[in-house]
Amino acid sequence: MPRTRKQAADVRLGRQTPTAAVVLPYTKTLGQDAIDLYNTTGRTAQQWQELLLYDILARNEDDLWVHTKFGYAVPRRNGKNEIAAIRELYGLQQGESILHTAHRTTTSRAAWERLCHLLDKAKIPYKSIQAVGREHIQLEDGEGRIEFRTRSSKGGLGEGFDLLVVDEAQEYTDDQASALKYVVTDSENPQTLFCGTPPTPVSSGTVFLKMRNAALRGDTQNTGWAEWSVEQQTDPHDVEAWYRTNPSLGTIFTERSVADEIGDDPIDFNIQRLGLWLRYNLKSAISRAEWDELKTDVLPKLTEKLYAGIKFSTDGTSCALAVACRTKDNTIFVEAIDCRPTRAGSGWLLDFLSKADLAAVAVDGASGQQLLADAIKAAHLKAPILPTVKQVITANAAFEQALFAKTLCHAGQPGLTQAASNCEKRAIGSNGGFGYRSLTEGGHIELLDSVILAHWQCAEGKAKRRQRTSY
């Protein structure tokens, strides 16, 4: 996007270089030519956009694209779509045949309108078809043309292009990639551009995530990558993180705008505004290998009180109890205590809660949550936390991040291992949250859920202790 506010010399700007990037060596680029063309529209590219275009339009000694594939991920509203528009504007002038695809028809339409506006401002004559979902632009003075399409598993088959733009790449699925990746095969100098944001827990695409992971591991050829992101879940109020992950902070939007975005879903803020990459989406779950990797053969030294999690099964037939505790090396050790039928009553739970040295206990599950809370109150024990849906979403997301960061460990209990390695995700809430369900009939997913609740309380407990109030 162009700069929309006059920049004073003392205005602080977001980081202009990616926090992580893979760029192949090059000595020649057409990036400046593309930027000069874009500037004829009356807009001015930002520094980070210019630098990214230099990499995207780099050429090798054979005058071919250095990067036949280039992906970039930027948090929302930073102007990532302007990069694609500049690349398309330049490609049209060079006579390229281009296919722009998006997940939603409204996004594809917006991309067409954006490019038409740039062509008008640059006074480049063109003809355009406005059919919704099948927009088309053809330059009058050249061979350059571009098609705008909403993606499907069959879209693009039988057609050939020089440039494929995959917009909303976080929603790009394997079957769509199978249909589209061949559309640039017969071009003499093909290129595919992927642009998007990190996927949310309910994003259906897997291609963008796999591309990113492979590029950062060094497992790709002819592929470039750039991203602005945090490596792990970060406090939404961390202003330094805002500037580190939003290159257009200070130009397109302000600190005040970001502050207004902070709500009661820190995971969503981390993904959308700080560029956090979750390891999984709803198409994936916890593998046995991933779970076993966190197993410890020696009980770690525990440094704090225990945190307990209690989960009643959805059908109300059973209840699970688990605990978590921080260790000396600052990981969180989790352990399942028991899982019993609800007809066994709450006596075993009350017995444990009365004897254990607990900092907090969280109880979830509509089938027995309130009854147990009343029993705890009657026994004169510390009142439990009854998490809201949003808090359960936060707990699941935090647990997933701990899996990815390897900041939790367990003793390899067979029942817990069975539950963790035989589950899939399910959507909960209305803001992209997820939970888990068992893949096996009769599986006790409440075992895993109780561990997640205990882990959440333990992790939250540390955060609370860091707060200091002085008078």
C-alpha cells in the first residue's frame, strides 16, 4: 500500500527487513524498473516493499528468474497485496500472461479493481471484462493479459501462464495446488508468487505452511521466502513486537490502531497482528513421534506447586484429572492422575484436591462442572476456575505452542499417549478456536483435555507472578 500519512523525521517505522528470509544470491534485478513504473501512478512504494520486489524480480546469468517460487507472509493491513499488484503491473508491461487466484471471490474482485486503478493512474490503455469471478485485463498496446479467478480443485486446468499469483495463500489446499501448479510449466520463464498471512487454526490450506517450513529448513530449490513474525506467543501489549512484525506501522497505521485491536483472544492477535505461525491446522493433529519426543525417562525436578485440570467428557460418562508443574529447566511437566466413570462420584476428586498442594484447579465440562464446583465449595476447598469458551480456546492454543516449542514434558503414560496420539482437531467458538476429539471409538480425549487445562493454569500462573505493583 502507498504511504497515506506524511512522515515526520521523528516518526518511528516498523521493521523494514523480514524477521526471517531465504533469498538466493543474485547480482541483477528488475525490481527498480517495477518500482519506477509503480511510482508513475502517483503512489510511492515503502522501503520494505521495494526491498522485497528486488528479491522477487531478481534475474540470473541466463536472464531467468532466480526464484521460480517466492512466498511472503506479512500481518494484516500492512500492504502485502500491493506487492502482488506491482509485480502484476510490471508483468503486464513485459507482455506476461498472468493468473491471479484467491480463496474468496471478493478478494479476487478487489485485486482486479486495484490493478485497474493502477493502470488508470499510469495512463496505460487496457480492455477489461468485469464478470464477477472471471475478471480479465488485456493491454491494448501489448500482449500482457491477466485473469482473476476464485480457486477450485479444477480451476486453471488446460490454461497456460507465465506468472501465477496465489493470493490468500494460507487457504491454498493440496488439491488446488495439484490443479494450478502446472499452469506455468510451459512458460519459458515461469514464476509463482505466494502471498498471505499465517494460517489460523481453522484455515483449510496446508501448502503455504509446508512451503514455509521447507524453505526455512533449506529443503527447497529456486524458492525465496520472507516473513515478519514472532517465534512464539507474545504479550499483545508488547509494543516492540508490534514494530518488529509490522513494516507499515508508522505509515499505514499507528500504535493507537494496534492497541484498539487487542481483545480477549491473545492467540488470534498473535497470528493476525504479530505473524505467529501455529504448527498445525484442523487438518493435522499430534503424531505419536511428536508426543514421544517430549517424553522424559527421569522425573524432572519440580520447582512450584501443582496446578490441576479436571475435565468431564462430553457425554457425561467419565471424568479425568491431571496435574502440571514447572520444572527447574523452565519446562512444564504434565501427568494424568486418573480417569473414572462419573457414576463413581466425586469423592476421589475431592480426596485428591484436599491432600495435594495445589496452586489452582480448573474444571471444564458442562456435564459435571457445576456439580463438582458445588461439592468443592461444600468441602471448604479453594474455589475452582470454571473456564469460559475463550479461555478453553486459549488453553488449547497455548498447549499446541508448547508442543511446537518443546516446552512441556511427560512421563510417557500409556493412556495419555493413546489419547494424545489418536486425536484430531475440532472447531470451537466463533473466532477460529479449536479443541480436540478422539479418533478412536471409546477413546478418552478428556485425559488430554485435563492435561491441557492443567498446563494452561501452570503457564498462566507464571505470567501472573511476573506482574509487579508498586506504590
